Amino acid sequence: MNSLEVITRPFLDQQPGTSGLRKKVEVFQQPHYLENFVQSIFNSLENYQGEVLVLGGDGRYYNRHAVQVILRMAAANGFAKVMVGRGGLLSTPAASCVIRKYGAFGGIVLSASHNPAGEQGDFGIKYNTGNGGPAPEHITAAIYAESRRINRYLTLDTADVDVDTPGCRQLGDLQIEVIDPVADYAELMQSLFDFDRIHALINSGLFRMRFDAMHAITGPYAVEILENRLGVTPDTLMNCEPKEDFGGGHPDPNLVYADELVEVMFASQAPDFGAASDGDGDRNMILGRNCFITPSDSLAVLAANAHLVPGYRQGIAGIARSMPTSQAADRVADKLGIELFETPTGWKFFGNLLDAGRVTLCGEESFGTGSNHVREKDGLWAVLFWLNLLAVRRESVSDIITSHWQSYGRNFYSRHDYEAVDADGAGQLMHRLRDLGPALRGTIYAGHEVAFSDDFSYTDPIDGSVSEHQGVRIGFSDGSRVVFRLSGTGTAGATLRIYLERYEADPSLQQLDAQRALADLIAIAEQIAQIRHHTGRDCPTVIT
Ligand code: G16
């Protein structure tokens, strides 16, 4: 079958952000827009002809169309085989699992994560390399460069392929294998965790839980793993039917957007354990009865208890966390005598450390936790990790976190988001903070002395690559921190994120509400950055 060469012209806005290219669906619907980006991915790669590509997405609107476009283009560009999840579905961690398990050349994941979906919503596309992880910066930069000079792309003039029936079929010279999107991933989970023990807890009659898939991709994964293999009752699972518009919701598992679950977990007869995952299945939120575990604390608890879980019984090599994530995990690493790495925001920065065996667990404040089992963060993995801990320790979630704080101290932590603000105003705020920089050192705000202020720069210890301008950090002499950065995942205006952290060693002061404990720092952040002035907002849109 002859491939078709289509003449095109570049779009100048195809720069991948924190995690791939995310735009409004209507932007992707412009003629040639999606094709240009896919061809730019292929153009940035070498020696992929005759190789295997993995393909799938979170099932949002435009997923089905994009799958067909990519299959035709993969065939025309010379891939030998595409493994595609049935229905075009694969959660982000499952895509990573499949790439690694079958030694694929790479994968294309269709997702805009937790961003709202539907015709008016967002769509996204990202490329993962052969290690199963998000393309590192030098590849995303090459894709962007290709997208600015592209003048043709290759495709086929063929009808759509059946991606709903498992099995193999041909498209020209390309073999297409439609795979079960859940099976490989479920098998991997079973190899890491003590399913018998979790099953015993769940069926003990002493334990109740809820899992909220928020009408997104983890629904089928939760049904197979939690219901079929671990025996939860169907009413345990909320919103497990994936929908193209995610039920009109915003599948970001945090206290604001997962409000249905939060209401259940903070009611008087609340279950013992609650969890939610996001649009593409890589984020998680962990709740106990009337209790919220911050993602930063979750990472620290998992690290401190990893020896209780079969997959990590041999010990963990090291921990990596993104810079704005709290330093709770640092204290655990210190006690365990293992390395701790502070990386820029973005899972792609963990890849080299994981590949080199320097770290086993990774985490981000943005509800992402994961390990060396794949090269993406993994929502259900975190839920199963917690279930395994609960099954072994037989304590409540709140008792586990309280005793963790008693041992290590508590890093009070919160993130304040100002979503979709004016991009110029947000840019000016960041410029000003960068300019203020070192001059802030030694100044005192409400009794807190500034110990350092910088614009975070990271040198990858494995390949020496340098990533600059990753967020402004202002550190105080008592170890407290305020971090300012602009999100790289939004699609409207700019989103300013402010990360606040304060350490408390005294157990009698650790039960305070985080916003109260951080009140001084919140006021200082406003004083230094003049947030109201630059954003025109009186308060954040989301506080987590
Ligand atoms: C993505 C990245 C994460 C990052 C998060 C927030 O998550 O994979 O590594 O922490 O965005 O990034 P930002 O603060 O720039 O918005 P996801 O789940 O959206 O793919």
C-alpha cells in the first residue's frame, strides 16, 4: 500500500509543556494540526522503522479519532507493529508497563490528564520513550523544533481499523495488535503487592473503603483489580464507567474536584479508606476516615514502610521528589541512609535516576507517586501500596500518619493555585521575584528571616543536562519555604502555583489545621510577591 504525502505548513504553538502537548479540542481539530504533531514526533526519532509502537489514551473525546489518525501515520512512516489498547484505551501507567514489558520502541499516549474533557474540553498527546517514561527535554525540544519546520506528513488513504476486537490485523505493512488494556498492568500489580493479605483485610468485615475513578480511565482497572481480584463490593467503586467527557467533571483527585468522595470520607460514619485517581490514571489522592494525606506525606509514609510490601522488601535505593514537594521524604531518606534527589516538576526528570537504579520511589506534590515498576506516576499502584500497608499494620490511616509525624516531625504543607489568571500579570510577578532574588537574603518578614532565594536550576546527575528557571524558592532560616512557579499544564491564561511549607517537630503542635499552621507564610507570600496586585484575585481558586 502506497503512503500518501500530504503538504502542510507549521503551527507555531506546538511546544510540549510539563507533560506533552495539551490544547483545547478545537485547536486539535484544525486541519493537519494533530497530524503535524505526530509527524514531528516521528521526525524527531531515529531508526524507528520496523519497530513496535504502543498506543492508547484516557478515552476522552477525540481519543478514538486520534487513534485512527496515528495508526495510519504509523503505517505510512514504517513502523512494523502498533500495540493498541482495546477501544483505544490505556491508562498512562499501563502504557508505560506495556512499553517496558514488550520492549517497544516507544509509545504515544493520548491524554490531557485531569483537564476537563469533551468537545469544549482539552485534548493532549505525549510521546514516551523505550524505557516507558515521558520523553526527556532534549526529545520534546526536538519535537518542537520539527513542528516549526514541518512541510509534509505521511499517511494512508484507508478506512478506520477495528480497535474494539482483541487480536491482530493488518494495515498495509503494519501489524496492529489490539490488546486488553488492563491485563498486563493487573499482573504487574499482583507481582508487587500481597493480594492475599489485602483480600483478607477487605473481606474481614472490619474494613470499608471507597474508590472514585471520576468517570475516567481507571474505572476498568479498578473493576478488574479491586473488585475481581481483591473482592471489594461493587458499591465500593464510584464513577467507574469511563465517559468521553468524564461525566462533565474535572477528574483531578484533590479536595476540591473529588468532592463527592471527600463528602463520603468526612461524614460521620465514613469508611476507613478512600482514594481517587485522575483522568489518565497516574495521579492519586489518599484519604482516611475524616483525614486527608498530602501527596508529600504519602511519599514519606510509603518510603518509611516500603519494607512491609513484597515488591520493596529488599529495601529502596533512593527517593526522588520534585522541588516543590515537601521535604517530608528527605527525613525518611536521611533515617534510612539513602539518597534523596530534588528534581524539577515533571515526571520526566525521574527517568534517568530510575533507569540508573539510583532511586526506587518518586513523588510529587501534584498527587503523583510511583516507583521503578514503570516510568510514570501510578494512581492505582499508590492505592494498592496503602492497602498493603493497612493490611499489614491493621491501624487506621490517621494513626499511621500521626505516628509518622511523631517519629519524623510534620512538614505542614499546602499549595495555593491561582488558575487561568492573566498571563502577563503572572509573568510579571515571576520576573519581579527573580529580580528580587539574592537581595531578599537577610530580610525579615513577620519574624522569619530569609536564608536564601533563588530560581531553581537542576543538573541531571546521570547525563549532566541542565534545566533552568524551574521555580523561585524563598527559604527561611527555620527551614520554612515558599515556592512560586507557573504551571506547565494549563491551557487557558496562566496558572500560578504557590507552595508553602513549615516544619514542626513538637508532637503537641502537629495536629493544627495546615492553613492555620501556615498562616504566617501565606501572608509573607502575599507581601513579597504582591499576588493580589498581579493576578487581580483575592484568593486562590484551589487550595490543596
Ligand atoms: C503533569 C506532570 C507532573 C506535574 C504535573 C503538574 O501531571 O506529569 O509531573 O507535577 O503535571 O505540573 P504543573 O505544575 O506544571 O501544572 P499530569 O498528571 O497532568 O500529567
